[in-house]
Amino acid sequence: MDPSDAPPEPPAPAPPAPVHALRLTLPTPASITASTPTPAPRAKNTSETWYDTAALTLLRHGYGLSTGKTRRGHVQTLRRGAEMEICATAAIPSALPDPAAFAPEWAEPLAALLAETPLAPAFGIRTRSLTYQTGAVELRFETGCIQTATEKLPFHELVLSGPDTELYQQALALAAANPLLLQPATPAQRGIWAVGATRPAAVKAGPGLTEDISLDAAITRLTQSCLTQFTANWAAFGAGPATDAVHQMRVAMRRLRSVLGLFNRAFAAPEFEALRAEARCIANVMGEARDWDVFTALLREGPLEALPHEPGFAALLTQCAAFRATGYAAVRALLADPATTRFLLSAELFLARHGWRNGLAVEDLARLAGPARDFAAANLDRLHRKVRKRGRHLTHSGPHERHLTRIELKKLRYAAELFGGLFARGKVRAYTSMAAQLQEELGLLNDLATAESLLARLDGTTPDEARAIGIVLGWCSHAARADARPLAKRWKAFTQSRPFTAS
């Protein structure tokens, strides 16, 4: 047979859509029942006990050892890493763990780590789950508790899994009828935190692009990076370093606004603007807490350290603590507001649907298919020129103009961090370091200006308080003048630089 007459090869089947998972909290078991779909569920009761030494040796070294019972008998499970992913299982004769029953590649390091130290229950997790299938999405309603030696932590949660578009559509539909809240941690992770083995750490921004993908793919990846940073710090705010977590969540929302602004400028979409507006509101709420953190540090490390016996400082710090507590209460209320969860779900659905493609002309669709590097080069050059224009009188400007220049510089720096991996590493590092130094100088001046506005909110009715406020005002005024020379130096370096996109 002539090869040209051969029947065409059938098209390769499309790869299955990746399965994602999402965990949400419901306020009560009743709301779980009220929001279940109609098909009969599959019910399952599970119970597992996590074991460790009295010093929590395993958990502190990133291992999790639990036992449970199946229809075939008792089984033990070994988990590893921050996500506590399963790495080994083994059958055991009773409910008591036996690390030696694992395969040698796991049994030997466990033996060396434990050194024959006895194991005891650290915490237990009891769960009753009802599983439904609605189209491509599996809904699993879980009610149960985490039991430690000292407390019982009940939970009522909904876990969705399935292809991302269908998953987020279903989640938003449920969120419209139920006060759902994002739950960024599994029961196992919360059990580990409850016994004090570890605490969730604040998460800094992840790396930007490292390969020259299409602009369409870059929109998804960079936007997702900002959302991931925000949700990763949600857990840290509740059970870890709250100060650092608030800072990183605020950074995540600022990065999100910046990157969406770039994309909206090229491919205008109502969703870009709506998400930017909500991200700004979230960042503003977190700004109050952050401002009082920064001001308190300035007060302690500056005037108080220089004048430790000044009697009015104690009263100022007490007032600062009250304002700071109010700011952090606002952050807690923000995260406990179902609207914040709906914002995140909406953003995820927008990414899953590639919503920016809707209504674009053919030539714009062609630009989306083009390399992200070309888009990055054009926008980084534009942002560099914009900073230079905004700051042309920077060394003689007042606080407001310096603040506006700092905003444009931050947009440039965020873009440089997100797209820098597409260019020569040495040039990128030198440029971002220079921009960071300028931003730091402007940030110090902004902190001093903010300190003056915060001082105006403090009560200075007593002579000691009034004197302390006067000292801090003088300190800030002097520091602002003293910082003029470093600012001029950093600004000169910036104006003489070229963007790393230049050949």
C-alpha cells in the first residue's frame, strides 16, 4: 500500500484534566447537611492516632507516624515534609506503631532518629466523611475533631476535588449560599501545630518566570503565584508569626495589583480591574496593622533606646499596642469574612477559564501566544522611564511626591522580580539590588512621614505624654533631613542605570 493511501492516524486522546483540591470550612454541621446535593452519599468513618516521642522528635524533623485500622487490620503510615505527604505504609499486628516494619530505606533512618526512645500518642484525628459526585467534582463533607492531650478541636469542612474550572465553579456556587471560609491547612497540619511541634512560617514571594513561556501562560502563572503567597500566609497568621504573615499577605496583594495592572493595560478586561480593586481593599485593611508594627519598632529602636528613662514613652507604647490590636482584629475579621474567600475563588476561576481571552480581537490573541519575554522587555523599559519621570525632582520633593515615586518604583521592582528570570541573571541581580536600595531609602522616609500621622492619633494630654510625642516628632524630623544625602546617592545611581532588558 502506498503510504499516502494509509488512513490517517487517529488523534491522540487529550490528557485528563489535572485534579485539584480545595478545603473550605463550614460554620456548623447543620450547614453541611443543608448544602449537600441529592444523590445518596458514601459515608466513611476514619480514626488515626499520631505517635511521637515526648520531645516530638519525629514531627520536629519533618516526619509523621500514624496508625489506623482498615478492614484488613491495623496499618501504620509514614509521612514526610511540610505537606506531610505519604511516603510509606506497613501492616502491623496491633494499634501500636512499629517503625521497624517499614522498608529498610525508611526503617533505618527512623531507628537512628529515635534511638530507642519510646513512642506515645501525640494527637488523634477522628473524621466522619460523606462523599458525593457532582459531575466531574467530588464533594467530601468532613466533620470530626483533632484531640490532643489538653484540647479538643472540632471541625466541619468541605473538600472539593476535580478539574480546576469545574471545581471553582462548584465552590463559588456553594459559597453563594453558605458562609464558606478558606481552610489552608489539613487537620493533620493543625494537629501538629496544636501539640507545638512546629508553627507555620510566613512565606515570602515565590520566584517569577524562569523560562520564556507564552504571555498567555505567564498571566496564569504570575497571578497564581501572588494568590498562592496570600493563602500560604493565611495559616501563618492564625498559628504562626502573625506580624510577618500580615506583611507577606499585604505584599502578595500589592504584587497582585501590580501584575494585573500590567496585563490589564495590554488586554483590558473588567475582571482584571475588579480583582485589582478588591486586592487594594485587602491590602489597605492590612496596612493599619503593619503601620503600627513599623511605628512601634521605630519608637523602640530610636527615641526609646536613646532616652530609656523618659517617662512618657511607656504611655505611648501602651496606646500603640491598643491601636495595633485593633489593626490585627481587623485582619482577623477580614479573613473570617466569606467575601474574602469568594474573592480568592473568583480569582482562581478567572485563571481557570482564561477569562482575559473573552472578546479579544484576533491580533490580541496572537500577542497572547507570543513570548512573555517581549512583553516583559517593553513594560520594564516603560516602568523604568515612568519612575525617572515621576522622581525627576525627588531630592527636593515633599513626602507626598516621594511616596508617589516609591509606588511607581515598587511596580517596577515587582515586575523585575516576576519577569527577571527571562534575562541575564547578573544584570538582573545588579539592577534589582540598585532598585531595592533606592526603595529602602524611600521606605525609611515614608515610615517617618507615616510616624508623624500616627503620632497625631495618640493622646498627649499629660505632660509626660506630650513631651514624649514632641521628642518623637523631633527625632523623625531630624532623621528625615539626615536621610537626604543617601537618597540623593541612590537616586543618582538609578538615573544613571539602564534596564537589564537593554542589549
